Amino acid sequence: MQNFCIRFFLCNLVLTAMIVLLMSGKRLLRRHISPRIQYRLWILMLAALFMPFFPVDLSAFSFWDKIPAGHPGSKSAALAAGTGAAAAVTEDFVVSVAAGEFSQAGSILLYLWAAGMTAMAVALFFAWRRFRRVRLSALPVENKDIQDVFVSCKKELRIRRSVKLYSTPCLKAPAAAGIFIPAVYLPFHTISDFQEDDLRFMFLHELKHCQHQDGVMNLLANLAQIVYWFNPVIWHALKKMRLEREIACDSAVLEALKDEEHAGYGRTLINLAEKLSFSPFPFSSGLGDGGKQLRLRILNIAGYHRETKARKRLGRLVYILALAVFLGCAPALSIQASGDIYEFRAENKKIVLRDLSDIFQDYDGSFVLYDGREDLWQIHDLSAARKRSAPDSTYKIYAALHGLEEGIISSQASEMEWDGTKYPFEAWERKQDLASALRNSVNWYFQNIDSRLGIRSVRKFLREIHYGNETAGSDPEFYWTDQSLKISPVEQVELLQKLHDRQLPFSSENIETVKAALCLGKSETGALYGKTGTGQADGVNVNGWFMGWLETPGDVYYFAVNIQDGPDACGSRAAEIASEAMEEILGISLG
């Protein structure tokens, strides 16, 4: 929940930018698009406000996910690397992280957000109770003449659904409320001062609210006000939305009226405003309004012109363009806002999507294979391949390179003495060099390197090599397991390829040192290099990695497997899946 809370606050930056862009565009085009289109643009904003809470990964809705699966064709010759990889990666040591541990900053944000939402919800609850008293005090209108006007207005607007008409002493202006069973509420004074034209204009306005389902918009706006209580830009936007709702409703009524009736509609609005002091209910839509907003509505009525075909076409075009922009921003309002989705640029890449469900079985996850010679990507589950998760022990490859580059260790002097601390694994309780520390995933060895480098140096290093989300948390001992540092399978493969091809800022000697430590086996037909990683939460394996590359006489294959949410999702199981996937796709055995 803490991670979501932090992501949600990051989403607010994107939402704020989108709203500012929307309001700026509306201001520039206000004379060229109809009030109805201007109001409908706010619907896009409301949809965007709830995108961070969608139970699906919005980034999965990507054009590149639709690339049809295929077969590369020529890579079918069976090659046996003879590395013994299955045995080499079974020593998969890991220390559990408590899933319920909150960072201090995340906890503070969460409690503040929850407290604000609670206060807003209580305020709206009391407003709902006041409006409920209005509904309970309301009585069906029995005056036949008024009922006849109401029925005539429904027919004029072609409204077939049931809309009830009530009178109440608790309102000073007409109002419409209700979603499934809408109703129009009339103040007593409008009945006692019965004027047929005035009532007709009032009914047309309120019935237009019912026809346009503005009750749904009211509900969503109230929910957004609770959730985004801390964001002044969103509050301002919701206020503007409510005003433009009334202006759009006015324009819809004017569209239904004859030209000579427009002045009468405006007079009704002014006469009604003289008798009320504005006190809105957040659950209703009404004809009454206050001061400045009333002036804007009168100006809209006075300057109203029927919409031309050209203006309608322009309005539709603007709406379609705005919809495209909002849909394009949708992934940034999901987990991508926190950097949890890698923007894998699939343009101009040769990609073959593979269905390896029979190999992955009950695990969620992905397999990524890159053929260096053919420049060909073969991927199982592209969406999962772009999703970032904690690298766990696979990051130790780069931690080792960082230590080598900064002189903390060297190829000739990489040994560290064990300080006698008891650990869950006997293999950790002895002197280590780089090869044994990588082979046994010895946490204390790499924590020692990081402590001597300092967290600032680590963060700078992550940015220099563009490692995943380039984020190291506040805990220098577990940033690669505590969900602060994250990387996707695609990025793992891209980094491995850059590492192998000397495109990262490391000396060749240091790369060869780490490469030797990563070697899992060699034969006449190939050499396998790799590293596993396992993530635990509360003693349960929840995240498994196996990544590396296979060198054959004529080619280099880079690969990464990540598995989650299955029985014992660990690095050794990921290695087994990698072996089966390589054999199925290329006929290459890793065992």
C-alpha cells in the first residue's frame, strides 16, 4: 500500500499537467467549440482521475502488444552447450524482506491522505444527509396544470424514462437528482407563483440534466473531490466543470427552444436568481446559481448562436484529439507513473512473440531472448517483459563492477574476511572472493562494497548505466530487494548486451573479471554465463530471476526470465524455465 501511495502522488504530477493543458486548450478554443463539447472534455478528465485505481495494468494496452506471434525460421539446429547450468544455479541463497515494512515517508503520506479523505467523506456525508431531508420532505406535485407542463416538456425532449416531479419547502431553486430513479424537485414558491412559461423553462433545464445523466458526473466529481482533497488544481477543475455543466445545459435548452424564446429563458434565470441565496448540494444539478457564475451563464445565453455544421465537425475533431492525448497518457497514470513499466521502443525492431504458457505453467512472468547476430527479439508476454520488479541478486553483477571500477576490490585482490556474524546459510560464513560471492549470492560481501561506496555513489552509478528505474531506497543494504530499485526483463537483456559489447563505462579488465565469475559452464559448442535472483516476502519466494548470455561459435544469445505469483517463484525455477524455453525456441540445451 505504501508503494501505491507514493505512485499515486507521482500520478498527481501527470494529472495536474494534463488538466493545465486541457484548460489552456479550452480557453484558446472556447469561441470555436460548443459548450456541450467543452463540458464533455471534462469527462475525459474525470476518467483520468480514476485511472490510477484501475485494477488492470493500463500499460498492457499497447499497440506493440498486438504484434502477431511468429517463428524465426532458421534457428532450429540442435546445439548442446553442455554447461551443466541446471546444477550450477541451484545454490540460490536469499534473505526474506518483510512485506509489511513501510518507509517513513510513505507512511506519513499514506496517513495524511487517509485522514484528508476521511474528513472529506464525513463532510459529504452530512451534505448527503441534508439532501436526504429534502427528499423525505418532498411531496408529489398534484397540480394538474403543472403536471401537464411537465409531461409536455418530457415529450418535447423525447424523454421516455420515468422522471418523478416533487415539491419541497427546503429548496429555493429547482433541482434534479438521482441516477437510477431521477427526479425533479420544485420549491414551493415556484408553484405558488405559477407562470407556465417560467415553469416550462425550468422543467426543460432540469430534464436536460436527467437526459444527459449528469447525476453520474456529480457522483464521480464527489468521489474525485474526496480522493484528491489535497490537489488545488483538481479542485479548481471540478469547480469549472460544474459551471460548464450548467452552461452546457443552458445551451442544450436553447437548442430546443425557438429563437424568440431565448430572451424569456434568460429572464427566468434572472428572476429565479433574485429569490435565492446560493447554497448548492453536491448531489444535485439545478437551475439556480450564484453571482459570477450566473453572469457567465447570462452572457452565454445572450450570445448564443445555433451550432453550424463546421463548428460541430471542429468540436468532434477537438474531442477526438483530446481523447487520443488522454489515452496516450493512460499508461503514465497506471504503475508507469512510478517507473514500473519500461518504455520498450519496438519501432524498427524485429520481434517475435512466443507463447510459452506450457513452460511457465502456474507462474506469471516473461522470457526474453535476444539474438545478437540476427538482431532478433523473441519474447513470451511482452507486457510482463516491460514490467519492472526488484532485481534481487541479479544486481550483484553491477554492484561487483561498481566496486571494481572504484577500487574497492580488484581482480587480484577481491577477498573479504567473514566477521563472524551468523547467517542463514553456511556458505556465507567464510572468507569470500568475488567469484564465490557471486556464486553464493553473499549479501554481506556486496553490502560491504556499497557501504564503502556510499549511497550517493550508488545512486549516481545507477543513473550512469541507466539501470532500470535508477532508484535506490533509503536502506543501503537492501535497495535491490526492497522494491525501490526495479528493472524489467527487457532492460536486463539490453544491459547484458551492452556489457558484453563493452558499451558500458567499465574497463575491459573488470568486465572480464566479472564475466569469469559468472561463467556457469563451457564446452566445445558454447559457454554459458548467468546469475539467478530470488525475492522473498515474509519467508515466501515471490520473485525469481535467471539472466545471462550464451556464447556459441557463431552467435551470442542474451536472455532473461522473470517469474512471479507461482509456487516457489525462485531463481533456480527461473533457470529451469530458461533452459526449457531455449530448447523449445532454438533447440539449444543449457543442461
